[in-house]
Amino acid sequence: MKSDNNVKELSFEQALAELTALVEKLESGALSLEDSVGAFEQGVQLSRRCESLLDEAEQRLQVLNTSDSA
């Protein structure tokens, strides 16, 4: 599993790909309970990373739209 610092360095596409892979593992039912909990925790971190990057992109677009309107 990636550490919190490593997750913060991922691009949106990388984080989304890892999140998708984790979801597939969880849905397969092949993980032990402990591994499932760890995968879920990692998934939460990846989801938060994706959300943060999307928020940043949205803010940048809003700034561009505001400056274009002025």
C-alpha cells in the first residue's frame, strides 16, 4: 500500500487507476478481512486525492472564467 505522502504525489489519473484496481479487488471477495479494511483505507485516501485535484482544477477554471468576463 502507498503511504499518505505517496498518495499526495499521484496525478488524478494515477490515483483514479489505483482506486479502480482497489475496488475490483474488494468486489472480488478474495481479500481477507484485514486486507479488505486496509484496501478500504487506501481507497479513502485515493478518493480524497482525486476530489482534491478536481476541486483545484475547478477553482482554476473559475478564475479563468472570471478573468475572461472582466
